[in-house]
Amino acid sequence: MTDAAANFEGLLREALAPVEPPEDLVLRLESALTSITEMAVDELEAWELSAMRDPRNWVRPAAAALVGVSAGTALVVLRVRSRHRARKQQSSNLLELAERTFQDIAEEARRILPDR
């Protein structure tokens, strides 16, 4: 039984070993999120306000808004998280770190949301 348990533990260690993500994963994810956000914005811009009368026409704009907000939020989080270590080193205390993080979030949100 101990050989089976040791073998099982070895298999578990091998299966649960940390895996390093590909180097370009962040760039690919950021590109995909940017593309999704832009497509959602385009869909909302193409939607006509006169179609609001018929509730059957509400699904596409509602879905586009939901997808756009989700992708935009994920993009902001991804970009802010990637600069967290630098902000942490520049900050002298927790309050300053929180302030820098909120400033970075606002800056990224403004960068994603064009002047509309």
C-alpha cells in the first residue's frame, strides 16, 4: 500500500506542478479584450434609438453593453495589475499605494473610454 500511496503522491505532485504561462499571454489577452471592447462599442453605436420601442430589439444592445463593460473592466484590471509591483516599490505606505492604484485605474478607464 505504501508504494501505491507514494506513486499516487508523485503523480499528484507532477500533475499539480506550477506551469509558467507563455510570455506573450498578457499581450494576446490584452489584444483580445481590446478587440471585444471595440466591437461592443461599434455595436452600440450602430444601434438606432428608434428601435427602443420594440422590446425584442433590446437583446443585442444589452448584450453588447454587458460584454463591453465586462471586457473593458477586465482590460483595466489586467493593465493595472501588471504595474502593481512598480507602484508598490514607489509607495512608502499602504495609503499611498491605494492612492496610486486608484489613480492608475482612473487613467486606464479614461484611456479605454474614448471621448463620447
